Amino acid sequence: MADISIIGTGNMGQAIAAVAGRGGHTAQLLGQSDGTVEVASDIVVLAVPYPALQDVIRERGASLAGKVVVDITNPLDFETFDSLVVPADSSAAAEVAAALPDSRVLKAFNTTFAGTLAAGKVGDLTTTVLIAGDDTEAKNALAEIVTSGGLEAVDAGSLKRARELEAFGFLQLTLAAGEKIGWTGGFGTIA
Ligand SMILES: NC(=O)c1ccc[n+]([C@@H]2O[C@H](COP(=O)([O-])OP(=O)(O)OC[C@H]3O[C@@H](n4cnc5c(N)ncnc54)[C@H](OP(=O)(O)O)[C@@H]3O)[C@@H](O)[C@H]2O)c1
């Protein structure tokens, strides 16, 4: 049993696994070729591009029942870089929650670039992971992994706040893509 399972072995999957490792937690990283490997934790991060969520849910949805499922996507239209592809009154996380009614879905990590998870810093500030979700116990469990890995975690409210987190992540991405901030920068939080 791992402390956290991460589906997707790219920049974010590896950065989140490293955060978990820094806090003494075990992380299971699952790539596309690991389709038959069982998810080994009760906390599962979907570290894949937004369009791939459908595939992951189709392939693994049944096995995610009863688990904490963390959506980290920024559902941008990457052709135009000018809009989100989810309806304005919804979010990718809301779609995941609708598709996985027996899972406890959280939105997290979408406002922190991989580089800031790795560095633990945004400028002089400790990197803060904003976590939204309807289940306090689930949020606390993820926050414990984040904070023991040396980052800050802030409860950003119910899963409805995923909409704002996705807008926030979208804005931050446009700033970095436009070279107004660096990919190791971004928004910081002061308590
Ligand atoms: N990078 C950031 O700083 C950042 C920050 C906040 C949020 N995010 C979000 O985090 C997510 C991952 O971003 P990333 O930067 O880590 O991307 P990435 O480096 O491109 O990695 C994406 C991972 O998803 C896997 N994948 C793609 N399609 C899949 C499928 N159908 N089934 C299973 N796995 C699949 C890829 O596998 P293969 O390698 O085999 O193709 C790869 O391991 C995205 O939703 C992004 O919006 C990224």
C-alpha cells in the first residue's frame, strides 16, 4: 500500500511524487504502460492532461470508488490559449466528480507550476498548494502529505471553488506563456 498513487509520470507526476518523498511518504507512479497495475493507495492523483481524464476514468473509474481522487488539470484550450474548455459555471473537477460519484474528488496543485513544487519556493515564499473539495477528511489527508513535504497547504473551500482555481491556473499559465513571469514563478500566498 503506497501513501499516494499518481497516474501520469510527467512533470507534475514526478514533482508530486518528490514532494511526497520529501515528507517520508511512499508514492506509486503509474504510466500509460501500467494499465494493468492496480492503484495501491487511497489517495490517487490524476496527473494527466485534461483530455486524458476521460481515458483514465474509463479505464480505472471502477477501481477509484471509495478513494480520494485529486484532479490537477488546467483545462485550457491550448490552441488559442484564450479560454478554458469547461463551461464557465463548471470545472474539470466538477466533471470528474460527476463521472466518479463514489470517489471523494479534490482539486489541487493546478495553481503551482511543477518547478515550484520541486523548489518548494515561489520567490521568497514557500509554495502553497490550494486544495478544494467537499470532504474535509480527504483535504486533510492530502494536506498532510503536502505539508510534510515542506510546502504549505490551504483549504480553498468546497469543490465549487475548483472553478476559481482553474481560472487562477489559466491566468498564471497565460502569464508564463507570455513570458511575463517564469515557469518557476507564479502566485504566492501569505497567510
Ligand atoms: N506542468 C505544470 O507546471 C502544471 C502545473 C499545474 C497543473 N498542471 C496540470 O498537470 C497535468 C499534467 O501536466 P504535466 O506538465 O505533468 O504534463 P506532462 O509532463 O506532459 O505529463 C503528462 C502525463 O500524462 C500521461 N498521459 C497522457 N495521456 C494519458 C492517458 N490517456 N492515460 C494515462 N496517462 C496519460 C503522459 O504519459 P506519456 O508520457 O506516456 O505520454 C504523461 O506521463 C495537466 O493536466 C496540467 O494541466 C501542470
